[in-house]
Amino acid sequence: TSRLESRRRLARTTSLATDCSRRLVVSSTATGRPPRVLARSARVRPHGAPTRGTRAPSSRHPEARALPRDEMSSAGSASEGGVRLLLVGSPPDVARVEAAAEACVAERRHLLVLFRGASSAEGGPSGAEHRNDERKREEHEEASRLTRTTRDLESACDAIARVAPVLEFTPLLAECGWDAKHARARAEALARERKGKDVVVDDATGTSSDVFEKDENVDNVRASRGFAKVSVGGTFDRLHAGHRLLLAAAALATHKEGTLFVGVTGEALLANKSDKNKIQPYATRANNAERFLESVWCPASEKNASMESKKKIKTGPLDGSPPLASTVEDMRALVVSRETLGGAAAVNAQRRDLGFPPLEIIAVGVVGGVGDSDEARERTKLSSSALRAAAE
């Protein structure tokens, strides 16, 4: 009975949950600069994408997710389990992603997802054409690749959110230096940290087995030019799949020698929340966000030195004063979820008042929602508020 009540409470509270980052919204006035939406809604699949297979419809309903309390219990003792390395193509087979996530909850494993999408975009002028055309071609290729990568990332996070919202998982992206060999090495190192447990490899791409024995040409997937200074913010309580999507997209948008500024909602902004006593302390939330970001970037090695990341992470509290995205003149981009585009517009309005150039707004979709419309998905999206309520 208590479990059924928890499920009902989760369904009720998802429609009422609001992200604390909305406190930053001081105006809804548009700046005239459209946001750069890198990923389409996860429920809309590109032509030719695999379906979710024949899984029971109940597995995609929020009431049928792994109960947050059970799942967080598994996550809390995840050091007792091993590691599952899932290789996915572009677009990812979301049925395989869901199955891997469910297996990781049951077996208390950490999930690593290696995205092995195509390394180059189609179309554009040939390399023999004028240098300006070549530069435009490269810019077009990079924009197309980043759009595709972020869309694939969003699809995978959405699949995980439906079955295991707070599962410990790390996306490994080629643009962040990862190939199959380094992903396998990372999985084995992580397994050793988890008391010597095993690594399970789940290949959803049909890759040959020798892919783990050789270094792939990571130069074919150049490190994203990215932006020198990028900002992202949120509460990041009970770090869930939506948080991981937002943070990974921010990492993807940051130049390999750039700085990523992470604003974490401080205690002062949470003082009036009815469930403030259930929210993790600021230090815990900030540390979890920073550790996750560090895990997204591949460490340097002799074989992938060209992809070495020298990115810096600067974490600080959001306390009600204007965020750094508004007040740092040479900030270049802001990563948000689509539900907080109003706050992004407000930040650009503040920058305009200060005489600063507007930020590039990079938006990702919400995850874990169900329904045939964006409004329905918004009402049933994954949120920390719902997870806190369901875990009572």
C-alpha cells in the first residue's frame, strides 16, 4: 500500500514541480536573439531511428518507474556493484538504453554510455574550394555534429529517466575525447574502485570485438571549438538524468581550454521551500555536479593528447543576486533547459542594460515526461521535487 501511495504521489507532484532556477526570471521580455536549441524533443525521432521495441507501455509511464526510494538505495550502495559499458550508435536504440538502465539498478552497477555516432556531417562544398567556403563547411559540419550529438544525448537521458531517474551513469562523448579503448579502460578502473567488481560490455552498435584493442582516430572528431566561457545553473538535488543532460550539454559547449561556470542554488533561495529539509546540503549538490563534469571529460593520454581537456570548472552559489551569466562581460554562452528559456531571456536583458553582448542560449529538452504534446511532457517531466515527495 505504501509503495502504491508513493507512486501516486510521484504522479501528482510532477505536475506541480518547479525548478529553483526559475527564481532568476526577472523579465519575460525577449531580446530578439533566438535561442540555439541543440536538441529536439526526445519524443520526436529522426527518420530511420529505432523504436523502443516491444517493451510494455507501463515502463514508460512515470508511475511505473523504478521507485525513487528503491533506486536511490541502490545508488547509495553502488560501490558494491560493477560497471556496465553500453555502446550506442546515432540515434541510440532507446530500448537497449532502458534495458541497460534497469539492469544497472537491479545489479547495482554504474552505467557508462559511449556514444559512437558518425564523425562527420554530410554535405557542404569540397576541400578544393575557396578557403572561406572551407571554413563555412567546417562550421556547418561542427554545428550539425553538435546538434546530432546533443540530440542523441537527450534521447538516451530521456530513456534512462523513464526507468531509473537517479541512476549513476556517465555519458562518454567523442567530442570530449572518448573512444572505445579509453572507455573500456575507464570502465575497468571504475570497477576496481568498486571493490574489484566486473565490467559488462553491452554493444548496441554491432561493432567488431577488436574495437577495444586499438586507438580510434579521435582527430576525425575534433574537439568542439566551443565557447571560452559558458554558464549553467540549477539546484542539482539528487542528481538525476535531467541534471546529467544539462551538465553534459554544458561540457560539450565549452572549449577544451575554456571555463565552465556552474551556479548551484544556495541555501538562501531554498529557505521558503516547504520541503527544504529534504534537499541535500549545498556542498553535497555542488560537489556532485563538479564530480560528474570531471567524469565527462576524458583524461589526457599519449594517444589522445590532441583531445586533452584543460577546461576549468568554477562552482559557486546562486544567492538571489545577479548571476555571473549577467555580470561577466566576456561570458559567451548560457546552457538551460527549454522550460527556463524565460530566465535566459532575462539574463540577456540584464546584459543589454549593462551594455554587454548577448549570450548564445543553448537549450535542451526536459526528460522523463510522457504524453503526445509538449505541454503533457512538461507536466510529467522528471524533477527533484517529485523525487523528494516520492521518497517519503
